[in-house]
Amino acid sequence: MIAYLKGTVTEVDKDSVILECRDIGYRVFMPASALERMGKTGEERTIHTYLNVREDAMQLYGFLTKNDLSAFRLLLGVSGIGPKAAMGILSHFSWEDLTFAVLADDAAAIAKAPGIGKKTAQKVILELKDKLRLEEAFEEKLSAGGEGASPPGKESGAAQEAVEALVALGYGRTEALKAVRRADPDGEMDAEELLRAALKQML
């Protein structure tokens, strides 16, 4: 119904902003990570929105990127995940990092989000794994200049072995996947070489 709002930030609270658009102030609930990037009051911002309609309230949820809005919609499609839980996850993860965590089967990382337990994290992975693409997440990181990531090809056996070895050494699965991709974007190393190179990335 309301695709986005463009206006002046007049107030920033702990969980929302008030955006003035043509003399109307809209309260928009946003993830903590987005609120940190809102800037000062008086600045003009565009916020991509989702209108949640309940029997007793109508609430606007807002995001600084279309990808984060898409991630919010996907999370709402997971059984047992409502707006509050979805906002908790997106306060902890960007769209790209959520994709990395889901595709790395890293339930422990997702469970660190506010209000999310391990069972819910596993459900997020199960229901979103076929809806997220690693290539898109890496491309987004590249366009934002993020972490020196390289677009991946098909996961090789060597890469899988290196990720599992890093996990056995105590690293998180998401962190391990990122390090393996950075170390050998072309997939030319064997597992031992890749493990050494990935470890250097993580030190």
C-alpha cells in the first residue's frame, strides 16, 4: 500500500523514527542497524516500507534498502516469525549476512539475534534456504565495497572440506564460508591449500 516514504527525519527513538512528509509525521519502526545509520534529525531520507495491519493497529516498518525490505517479507513468511522477531533478526543481520548465515546452515549465528532461539533459527534456515542466492549477496557486498568478497561459483568439494575443517577448529560456519570464498574465488586450490589460505584470512 505504501511502497516508500521520502521526507525529513524529525525524531529518532530506540526502535523507530518519525519522518515528516508534506506536513504529516509518520512513525516508522526500523531495525536497530538501520536506526544507527539514519543520521541527524533534519536530514532528508527515503525509507522503504511495509504496512502491517492488525485488528487493533496499523504499523509501518521501514528499511534503508529494498533488499532489507525483501528479507523482512521473506522472514514474515517463515512459520512462527512475526514482525517483532523479523525486526530482531534484521537488527542483527544485513540482508547479505543473513543470506550467508542461512546458506551456511549457521543456526548458532542466527540464534544470536534478539528473541530468536535455536529451533526458530533452524526453521529460518529450512524455509529460506531455497529462496536466497549466495551470488546475489556477494554481488551486493562487492557493489558496497564490502569485505573484499568475490562472487562465488558452484561450491566445490575442496571448499566444503575447508569450511568443515574451520568449523571443527571452532570458527562459525558463516565466518568460515566467507573466508573460504575470499581465499579462493576461482575454486582452483585443493582442500589443504584452501584451509591454509582461509586461516590467513581469519587471523
